[in-house]
Amino acid sequence: MQRHHADETLQAINGLEPVLQRHWHPDSVLLVVGAVGAITRLISPYLMGKKKDPAVLVLDPNGQWVIPLLGGHSNGAEQLARELAADLGGQAVLTGACASDQRLALDSFGEGWGWRRGGSTDAWRTLMQGHARGHAVRVHQNHGATDWQRISAGQGLVEDSPDSAQLSIGAELQTPCRWHPASLWLGVGCERNTSLTLVERAIDQALAEAGLAVEAVAGLASADRKADEAALLQLRESRDWPFRTYSAERLDAIDVPTPSEVVRSELGTASVAEAAALLAAGDDAQLRLKKRISKAQANEHGAVTVAIAEAAVPFAPQQGELHLIGSGPGDPALLSGDARRALARCCVWVGYGLYLDLLEPLRRSDQVRCDGELTREWDRCEQALGLARQGAKVALISSGDSGIYGMAGLALELWLQQPADARPSFEVHPGISAMQLAAARAGAPLMHDFCTISLSDRLTPWPVIEQRLQAAAAGDFVVALYNPRSRDRNWQLERARTLLREHRAGTTPVVQARQLGRAEEVVELTSLEDFEIESVDMLTLVLIGNSSSRICDGRMVTPRGYPGAILS
């Protein structure tokens, strides 16, 4: 479901009971097409409680209504309903109190930020019931992204000390209800062929001694010599923890509180567990637990040393998602279902303020917007990627199509610079570009070969732009000019017209389209010699026809073939 696909599709000709018996567990998502009443009666014998039931969604046969029947918060059914409805062009029917009151769902919102939930079911139930009654909730956060706090105003959330808070966000086991960003790195040293049970017990005891949650663990770290240690590899797979190893030279360069000359004589470094934990945790890391040694018990083999360091920034790229979304020219009605689904999925939207404003009608009260400045594209990419590396689901928004003069290329460059194990998922969602909408408004001007050229020389030297204009003019391409003119760049468009006039007539049709897809939209048909350059700005797209383009009855058309071509 998370990836827009069904793992298994079944038609229950002989009844749903065998299917329910096989799939009724908390990790499942069941989407059933049918009537709510009939499905409610069908699943009622299987209900066991929040921790044991799957997410169950009901879809009407026409695909208009998606109802999260079970597991709305705890198993993410409400969020899945939103995404599926966006995909189908339908509507999610959310009857939960948080959705109805537009309150932050305290027991589920952290999942969007890549955090893991801790605490008892009873404690969370009490917290949610009190919040629903209007009681203030005392919150303490000492780690993880704080952007979510922008939406906490008016939510009845009060910042408090860790000793009296009801809800905490951090690595500690302090409050009844907790969200845990992945901030802890476990440094582990062990004898060869140490038992897995011993390693697990040593880690659990170390975390308990430090008062830290296993849900806050980001990964394992050790010496290169332990890269093939069976127990550590098994632990990596079973817990889905990254496993980093370091050379003896790098480990020995780390200042640790309890170095050992015995270890140095054997491994070439005075520390494995403490040094590896600090290295993995990165700059400004804090050692939360000095090394502790655990010995084998009955039926176990080996010995284990564990230390714990906390990173300044959480690390959970395996949880994170970076969605590159093309918002289209401006009208939300022109968004694809795919883009709508991605927007519904993400807890934070990053983009230039104007583009976020255009999508504001689609933003829920529990989604954060991070406004950026017009020329700070790299900053926005770094911000979005940084949050996704922490485990957040992030939408990085461009106007038009993010892959056409948008953010997709910059974001992908940054993403590719990351180590393979530090990359969140990366997905590009296409949008309608200004060129496409201008063509649709004008008629059919793109029926033959065409090209797009940006006249902005901020990222491309002007001689290169001139070379492309000359080639497009000589090749008789239909040309779409992006970024044609601004207050500081007021001569380039006239130069482009001069270059194009060297190869095509002044009567060549031109589409001058401004504020496409918005209430202020203006689309004019003119000619290469007559269009008014002074009326063009950065919100305008200029589309120039080729030698066969023409205007007829208020429409611009470029024939699919040149005169004399054989059309079948």
C-alpha cells in the first residue's frame, strides 16, 4: 500500500474467511471493496485489539469513498485512506475525532517524521482521551526535527520539563507516551562467533542501564574486523539497523573515556565500542553510556562490549522519503492523482512561497510548510534531503514539472552524493509544464519538433544560451522561452528575437502566456515582429512557432508535417 501497489489481489468467490485468517495480523493492510455494514459484521469475530488487528479500509464499488474502518491511527489507515482517495480522485471519509476537530493525532503524527512510538497502549489511550476533552498535554522534546511545532499552536500542547511531561520526543524512557527519533548508535565489540542471544541481551541491558529506548537506535558500529561477524549481521537484518565498520586507524584517533592498551595490542586501537559509536554518530556526538562488558551465560559463547553514543541529528534514511512534485502551472485541478497522493503522504512541504501558496488549499492542518526564497534552490534541496535522511516524508515542490527547469535535477545531484546507505527513497512525480498549458490554451502549436530554452543566465553562461538559440532558429524548431525577462535581465529577450528573425519571418506566430493556470491568466496570440517585449516578465512564457506554424480563427497550429511530406 505504501508504494501504490497491492501485494496480493483476491476475489473472494468462496468467502473472505480464509483470507482474513491468513492476513489478520498487525502488519497487514486489508482493502475490501463492498458495503461497510457487511464488512463490519464479517470482521467482528476477528477483532483482538489495537496491537493485534490490521488496518482495514473499505472502498465502495465505484471508487468514490475510502473509509478507514480499523487501525485509523495505530496502523495508519487514515493516512492510507487519504493517499488512496487522492489516487482515485475520490474522498477519504474520516470519522476519527482528530480528523473531525483538525487536531494533531499525537499517537501517529511522529511516523511521518520517521520516529518510532514508545509507551503503553493504556497510556496513549488516556493521553488521547484527555486531549479530545480539551485537556492540555505537557510535552518535552530534546531531539529530532522541531518543524512540527509550527502546527502545534492552538493544539493544547504545553512545553514542560522531562520530569512532569506526559509526552516526550527523544531517546529517553521518561514519560508514559514517547516518540523516539533514531539518534542512538550502538558501538559493539565482541569475540569471534559470539552468540546472537548474548549480543541482544548485552544491548538490551546497556540501553536499560542508560535509560534509553531501543526504538531510538539508529544503527550498529564496530571495527572492520567485525564486518563479517555472524551475530552482528543477523542483528542488522532482524532489526533493520545500518551496520557501519571502521578501520583500526580511524578508531584509534577518537578520544574515548576508557581506552584499553590490551585492546590496542590486539586490534591496533585502544577502543572499539566507544570509538565506533562516536564515529558513527558523527560531529557533536555525545557518549550516553561508556563501554560495558557482558559475559556468556549457559548455552552461549563469547563476550560483548557495548557503548552508546547519541548523534546530534537523527539518522533513519530507510524510513525517509523525498518526493519531487511538479505543482503544474498553478491550478490545483491540473495536478495528477500521483502528485496528489504524494502530497497527501508527506508531513512537510518544502518550496518557494509562491508555489506553496498555489497548493495551500490542499494542505492539511497537520502538514508543515517550509517556505524558501526564490533563488535559494540548493538550500531548499538540502533542507528537504536532510529531513528525509532523518526519516521524514518530504515533498519538495516546483512549479510546472519538477524535471523541467525544476528541483528534480538539483535534488538528485545531492542525493547521489550521499553514501548508498544514507539515501532515503527518491521519487519524481511529473506535473504539467507551462509550455504544455500554453500550447493547450493556444491550440496545437507543438505538433512538430520543438525545444525549450531558458533565457536566464544565472546558471548558464549567455554565450551558451545564444548558441542554443541560433541552433534552434536554424533547425526550424518551435521554441518555448522560459524565464524570458526580469527587472535585472531586460535585454536578453530582444536579443533572442533578433537571432530567431535571422531564420524566420516576422509574421511567425507567437503565444504570449502570462500567469498560466491562475486567476490572472492572459494568453495572447501575436507575431514575432509585433509582440511587446516590455509586457513580458518572469511569469510569462513565450512560445514561438516554426516556419509552418500559422494562426487561424484565433488558434495557433503547427502542422504535423512540412509541405510535401507524405502523411499516412
